[in-house]
Amino acid sequence: MFLKVLIMAAFIAVTVYIGFYARKHARDVEGFVLGGRKVGAWFSAFAYGTTYFSAVVFIGYAGQFGWKYGMAAFWIGLGNAFIGSLLVWYVLGARTRAMTHHLRAHTMPEFFGARFSSPSLRIAAAAIIFIFLIPYTASVYNGLSRLFDMAFGVPYEWCIVVMAILTCVYVVMGGYMATVINDLVQGCVMLFGIVAVIATVLMKHGGFTQAMLTLSQVPSDAPGMEQMQGAYVSIFGPNLLDLVGVLVLTSLGTWGLPQMVQRFYAIKSTDAIKRGAIISTLFAVVVAGGSYFLGGFGRLAADSIALSPSGAPVYDSIIPTMLMDMPDLLMGLIVVLVLSASMSTLSALVLTSSSTLTLDFLKGNFIREMNTRNQVTVIRLLIVVFVLISMVIALVQYNSPMIFIAQLMGISWGALAGSFLAPFLYGLYWQRTTTASVWACFIFAVGLVCGNLMLGNVISPINAGALAMLAGLVIVPVVSWLTPRPDAERTSALFRESYLNLHDIKIDAD
């Protein structure tokens, strides 16, 4: 216990020091929210990766989908790496950086409002972000807290309080630069930790070959696939359709998540984007691929995992169960790994939500006069408020054994990415995109996800989210062609001026 506490104390000390160090970069809105738009490739790539992969992936997704699909879950990790990391950097990176700089947009709602000359669209986007980032944040708390309970015997409520206070301290002090510097440190811990964990778990089960042999003998419990032999070591697993839905949601979803896309707002140059794409992809292969690979062996711990009153496995307990009886040094590393992943994601979420609510909802609508200093103060206060709200939801979710991390994540990602992915993508590339098409996409995505939830999940939240994203890619062009064309002169000038210096080495943030 002493060794685990010592490792935790060192991690907390480094985190708080970085927040204190980064204060000098957080004196105005541009610095606090985007780090002055001067963040380099390594910082941006690790910030993107650590925001992408939190305890939600390591504990929730890896456990649930490793259990359901076996080794085929590794495809999700590869999709996250090559669709959710590599491709998105090349498709969105440079154009996002160029147009948001030209529009002076700090947030995604600010982009929509300026790109489509629609204040109401900006407010609607801000409302969607604030509402649907909360369940995502709650899921981050839960993934970490279950592991803390196992490693330290600390009550769940205390885990939430400690994590909330620590995140608030360094984000409130240092803003965006504190998060990206911490993300680099935390990302290194994640890379080393995931490799060590996989090696230890495989050794525990007799090595890779023996673990695969044992897994191949587990009978499938997927409906209609009970007679399939070796279902959990097969290339596509026992349920290919659901596997594809998860891959689409978790890989394509990052293209429309505000906390992910905002990483491109802050990067300092096109050259940094090219380097960042490679770094981010390699990070994702190790962390996401490693997490799902580990989760694929979850059924080897079937005799020990927690069960719900109905007898179904508690998916969020699978990975913690696999990690039981680890050596103290490795257990301390695992806790820091998951804490790193969780805090990096949580910091991005609270910063995105608070800045969006301040700049896109309160400023100009409820508070007419708000200078730069007041804006930063309000953002800091809202960070605390947002953390408190998500804490309450996390406590409620923890006491509901039938609501799992992946379900919360599916609802959040489905509504956010379903609403924003297509309008943002077409808004960057296609001048013909209309305001009406953006409204149609917002209404369809939120309506589908919420309607499915109110009807008792007619289809899984994962598949509903994936459907919302894919449908948006059709809705936006169809509605754009059916509605009046936007001001051609204005949009042509916007695209010309935004992308005039697209391939310059650096754009001066001033």
C-alpha cells in the first residue's frame, strides 16, 4: 500500500506543478482556451490521444466489447487508430486550423455561428454540447473509481471527490496549456502502462498461446451463434453487425466531438499537423489497440466478475477483475495509467463545456458587457460547476447496475457527433452547405438518440449513435440542395481568405 500511495502522490505533485507552471499562458481567452494557438505537434498529438482514450475505453469499452466480441474487438482499436486518428488529422486538421483562425472561433458553436452567420445556430450548438458532455464526463468518473476501489479500498464517493478537485486545480490554474502539458506526461504513462499490463495478464494465463487456446474453447452466448466454435478467437467475432456499429461510433465519432476537433484549433502550423497525425496514430495503435486486445481475454475471468441481479455480467467490472492480484508496483502503475487517461479526458471535457457556455451562450445573450478578464473568470467558475453536476450524475449511475459506461458514452457520442460531424465537415469543404441543413442534422441526431432512449433503447445506444452520424452525411447535402443557396459572394470570400495561407509554415495567432 505504501508503494501505491507513493506513486500516486508523485503523480499528483507533478500534475499540480504543471498547472501552476502553465498559469502564464492563461491570462486571456485565447491563451486559456487554446493556448494562444501555438501548440506543437507532440503536445497536440498526445492531447488528442489522451482525450480520445480514457477510463471509458480502458475500463468500459474494452471490458464490454472484449466480452462480446473476443479478439475481434481489436478491430475497434485499429479503427480508432486509422479512422479516428490518422484520417481525421489529414481531412480536418489543416482546414479546421485555417478557417477557425480566420473566423476567430474558439469553440465549435462559435464556428457554426460565424460560418453560417446564425447566432441561433451558435446557441443551439452550445446547448447540445453542454447537455450531452455531462453523461460522458460521468462515465469517465466511474471507470476510474471502480479501479480505485479495488486497488486502495477507497469508497467510490471519495474517488470522485479527489479526481474532481485535482482536475479543477490544474485546469482552473493553467487552462489549455496545463491540460496539454499534463497530457504529454500522462500519455507516456499510458503507453508504458498498457504494454506492462498486457504482458502481465498474458503471463497470468500461461502466455499468449495458452490464453488463446483457453479462449477458443469458450462457447458463444450470442443469439443464434451458440453452435459457433472458437467464436471469441475468430477474425470477426460472433456478431459482425454490432462490431461494425461500435467501430463506426468510436472511430468516426471523433470527427464531430468538440473536445477532439478543438485540438486542431490550437495547433501552431500545417507542418505540425502532418507530424501530429503520425504521432497520434502510433499512440492510438498502442493504447486503443492494446486496451481492446486486453479486453478480448475478458472471458478468461468469467468465474470472478461481478454479476447483476439478472445474472448478466457487470461489464465495468471485467477489466478491474482481470487486474486483481497484480504486484504492488504494477498495480500502482495501472492506477496512475487509468487516472492519467481519465483526467486528460475530463480536463478536455470541462474546458470545452465551460468555454462553450461562456463564449457562446452567456456572452452577448445574458451578459451584454463581458471583457476578457471577466470571460476567463466565468470560464473558471463554470469548470467547477460542470464538475459538480457530472459528479452527481456519476453517483446516480454508479448505483444503477444496469447502466454501463458504454451506454452513457453511446448516448453522449451519438448526440454530439451525430449533430456536428456532417455540418462541420461539409462546412469546411463545401460552400453550398446551408443553415437549414445544419438545423436538420441537429434535430435528427438529438431526436434519434433521445427518442431511442425514451422508448427503452429499441436499438442499442451505440448503433443509434452510429446511425445518426452516417445519416447526417446524407441529410446535410440533400437539405442543402433543397434549400436556398447561401450568399455566394460571402462564402467564396470566406473560403478564399481562410485557405489562402493554408500551406504556410505558420499562421501568426496575433
